[in-house]
Amino acid sequence: MMSQYTLNIDNGNAKNMASLWLKLGVFSLGAAGILAILLALSRTPGIKDIIPFVDFFHIALVVHVDLSVLIWFLSFAGVLWSLVAVRKVTLVDRVALLLAVLGTAMIVIAPFIGIGNPLMNNYVPVLDHEFFISGLAIFGLGITVLCLRTLCSFRRSVSVLEFAAHLAALTTIIAGMCLVISYLGIDPYWSGKDFYEMLFWGGGHVLQFTHTIFMLVAWMWLVSAMGAKMQLSRKWGIVLFALVALPVLQAIPIYARYDIVSAEHREAFTQMMRHGGLLCMPLGLLVAFKFIRLDRKNIEKKYLYSCLLSSAILFAAGGIIGFLIDGINVVIPAHYHGSIVGVTLSFMGLTYLLLPKFGFGTPDAKLAYIQPYIYGGGQLLHIIGLAWSGGYGVQRKTAGADQVLTSFAEKAGMGLMGLGGLISIIGGVLFLIVAIKSFRNR
């Protein structure tokens, strides 16, 4: 009998589709990593002044964020949705994947065919050009098709993690509904950054609950794979996952109550995520309790341990920093880098677990073990440097001379940020090496 805290990987059709989504996610993460090198260098004291591409910094930042958060996260969600929904590969499955691949390709090549006009709005920054926006729309359409496919496969007998995957599909659809409502409700005279800020604000907040649900899925699967017994009944597992998604139900009433362009609308979604995010703590604490009771000496795949430990530390750090935000400065990216990297590390760990189960080679045990510590450790330095500098008022989304670093404390904080960023890039490259080696060694 299949455990309530793993997903079924016995179906060959499901594994084939899931492996293709995994390759798409790894590709997007690799492309984002290349752009991250330029981003870290362009903000590091002593190096930033010799990089002439300040405009390209903003273009690279847009594409980096979209690839490393939106495309990578939702592609990995596609892995889990495929395992849950696919029994026999249908035209719908192929169309969803094809749309996602096409949209990703358009996003990646956009900066290299002369498309610019970067807009640094929150959640889904954009290059304000029809080609780039079309790429985002096509990718989003592919994800929508897969979510609807997943919801249509729901059965009353689903396991806890299967229920969580269906729940994540529902929150993603609600995020898409928020996007449509915002688009229809914004007055035509709005344009540029303000337009996209309002367009993605509601849906962007809702989508964070999708990512959190899947991070918890990864945590529970990883700790179970390391030998922990999740002594939580199916009923209570489902209740606790439903609790995580519960704040999303506020989304539509927020639209009904407040005008999209109002400060109240923005604040309502901010508070929804800030306080609603605390509802992941029961499941998170359960996993932590099981994790610390593991007999580390008897864990066969120690890289699962390092991934889960690093993920939990970064996600917790990002959450704590989120309550320290005061003003528009680099404390904000410190918060979301911690949370984002926490989710990313959980997906990396699950990637290591799934690669051999999908018919690829077993991950290089030594590289896979140290990779999360290098990647996570670098990111921890990165967010500490950002939080430190933010305390001195260093503004976010600036580079080069625009940062106006005057005091030693500001320079030290951003220097620590740059060092951490470069270390984490090494960790990201190691993940790509491990994954690609496994893909090649079927």
C-alpha cells in the first residue's frame, strides 16, 4: 500500500511526463544562474564600477527573477502534478508541456534579440514588449491547462500528498483568476510599471501559497524517504494542508471590497500573506520534529538530509526577516530570497530523490551532499548582507553607482551580499552538474 506521504511513481506514463517537466525546470534554473553571475558582480563593491551594463543589469534581473521563481517553481509543480494526474498521456498533457516550453524559450531569448524596457514591478517583473509578454502568457496558459487536468483527475481516495497537489492546482487557478480580474478592472489609462504592479499584485500573493504547499510536500516526502514515520492520519494531514491554503479564500472578497488601485487593496493582500503564511507552521513543526529525531548515521542518502536542513533554515530566516521590513530597501529582497531559496532547496532535494526513480542515474553522492550547504550557506550570507544594508537604507533594485554606498557599514553589508551571491552561484552550478550528469547516465 502506498504511503500517505509519498506520491505514486509506478506509472511509466506519469514518470515520462514528469521527467520532461523536470528537465524544463532544470533548464530554466540553469539559464537563471548564468544571469545571476552578472547580477552579483554588478552590485559588488570594487567590481560593480567596472561593469558598464547597468541597463543590462535591469534586463537580466527581470529574466533572472522570472526564470528562477516563476518558471522553475511552476515547472517543478508540473512534475508533481503529472505524477498525480497522468495515467495515460493525452493530447492535453502534451499541449500543456509544449506551451510551457515555448513560453520559456521566448522568455530566455528575449534579452538577446534586442528586447529591453525592463520594468521592476513586484512578483512578475517584465520586459515591456509584446514578445516577452506573449512568452509569459503562453507559459501561463500551459500551466493553467495542466492545473485543470489535475483538478479533473481528483478522486475521493487520494493520499495526503495527492490532496496537497490538487490543492496547489486550485490555488494556482485562483491566482490566475486574480490576474484576469485585475486586468479587467484596471483603467485603460494605466501603463508601464504601475500597470504591471497592479496586474500581478493579487495573483502574485496567492501564488506564494502554491509554492508553500509544494515545499511542504517536498519536506514530508524527503523526511519520509529518510526513514521517518509520519504518524499523522490521512484525515489530519488533509486538514492541515487545507489550513495552509485557507487564507487564499480571502482573495475574491478583497477584490469585491477594495478598488484594485487602492492602498487598501495592496495592504489586504500583504497582510493575507504575512499572517496567513503562519498557517504552514503546524506541518512545518511536525516535519522539524521528525527530522531532528532521525538517526543520521543510518540515512543512506545523506544529500536528502543536507537539502532538507538547508531548506528549513533559509525558509525560516526569510520568514523572520519578513517581519522586519520597514520601508522600500534591500530588507525586502533579503526576505524573499530567503523564502524563495528555502523552496528551491526543497525542490532540489526532491529532484535528487526522483532522478533515479525516473530512470536517470543516481546523483553523485558527494557533490549532492555538499551542494545544499554551499548554495544555502551562500544565500544565507547573501540575505544577511542585504538585511544589514537595508537597515542603513540601501535601496532595492539598484546597481552600480546608483546604489550610493557612502558608509563603511553599507559597503560591508553589500560586500557580504556579493560574496554570498557568488558562493551560492557555485552551489547552483553544482546542482546543475549533478542533475545533468544524472540525465546523461540513464
